[in-house]
Amino acid sequence: MKVLVLPHSTPFERYLPAFEAAGIDMEPLAWTRDLADAELADVEAVLGWQFPSGVAGRLPRLRWVCAVSAGVEKLLAPDLAPHVPVSRIVDREQGRGIAQFVAMMALRHARHLPLYEAQQRDRQWLRVPVDMARNPVAVLGMGEMGRAVAEMLRAVGFEVLGWSRSGGGSLAEVLGAADIVVCALPLTPETDGLLNAERFAQMRRGAYLINIARGAHVVDADLIAAVKSGQLAGAALDVQRREPLPAEDPLWAVPGITITPHIASQSSPETIAAQFIEGLKRLQRGEPLLNVVDKVRGY
């Protein structure tokens, strides 16, 4: 079975030892722009993060697409045949890593660490009492990642308010009840730009945003305006609408906004390879695939 490995942050070579040790009939092929149609004609499975434009339509024998991440939106290409299933990697270690990142940023805000960082720069030794973190935190999206985030936030003392689109309820009410809002939603047409001026106005004045989902959930200009006006105290953005974030992007220079380069956590190549190989075995045996997403809903 020929497998096309699409480009992403993990080099193709990192998967080869696991592929070679799997003991199954598999021919891995690394994507390059100069691959001819003849080389792609017998590809049956794809592993990757994003389809380059027009590639899905050049795979007439494609039977399965596996995302290396929890999000699959960049693999739902318009030219992907409707009958081809798309699944995702579920890495609980990655979920805990992301939860640690969220807890770190939530505690940094709740315990006023930026204040003490500023005092250190000014060489001020001034004690400003800070209470234990008990703040209400709204976690938007209660899938694998959202549940891991909620569990860790509760463990360090926060009150967690969970919200999901499928679970219903008023988003405005949840936003208005929280001091900190965490975005862990899948990116779909319905959630693209969800966090905009209207939603920021529904948050408590001085609330804080943490985004570990996708940059496109946030309308950047609206976020910048909300932080500069004081409606929001700030934000921690591990994901951005444009990645890599260009040096001239205004997000870099807004006091209160912390930028990290999509490093909250990543699935290990070993976990990805193991789950992908299991999927290939199921595909070859005609068994149901694991972690298949609903392509209409996008998750």
C-alpha cells in the first residue's frame, strides 16, 4: 500500500523507523511539488496536516486520510472525494501538555505575574497581595483537548465552566460569567471568527483570553481594540491566523498580549506512527477505522 506523507512540522524521516518496524506492506512516499501524477496514482492513504492545493484530486485510489493533529480542517479539501474517510490522531500526552500550557497562562494572569515582572524591570520590591486562584474559567470546546484542560484547571483551583456548540446553552452567558476564557474549539465555518468584538463585549471587563485552538477563531483587529480599551486585560495566543506570524503583524506589539509560536504541545512522531500503522492494518483487514471525524461538522 502506497502512503503519501504530506509536509508538516515533523520531518518525514522521523516516521521511517516505525514504518519499517511495522511489518506491513507499506510504501511511504514523501510529498514534493514535483511528484508526477503517475507516482500519485496508486496512493491509498495519506498522513499529514494540510493538503497542498489540488493534490487530493490527483489521488484516484485514495481510501483514507489521517490527520497528524486533533484538528482536521486543513485536510478537508474541496477536491477530496466524499467517500474517503478522514480520521485524526488522539494523543492524551499532547492533551496534558496543552492543559499545562493553559494552566500556566491562566495562573500567570490570575496571580498577577506580569505585575511582578514589571516591578523587577523597575527594580521595585513591592508586595501586592494576591489571592489563591479560584477564578471562573470558561472552556469553549469540550472535546479531548477541552476536557484535559478543564481537568487540570480544576486541579489547580479554578472553577471551570464548560461550553460546546453541540451541548447548547448560551455562549453569551458563559462568557459573561468567566474571568478567563479558553478557546479549545475545532475550526469550522461556524466557529471561524467566533471571538469577535461582539463576543469580547459580552465578557467581563478585564477578562483574559487564552487560545490554543486555531488562530482563525479570533478576529485580530477586534482583539487588539478590546485589549487597548481595557475591555480585556490581555490574551495568550499560542495560535495565530497567520503562521509564522509576520514580524510586522500588530499583535506583536500590544501590551498584555503574549505570543507563542504554536508550541503548547505536539503529538510525538512515535504516537502518530503507531496510530497510523494501526489504522493501516484496519484498512487492510476491512475493519472500522478509529477516530473518524464527521466531515460535514468538521470534527
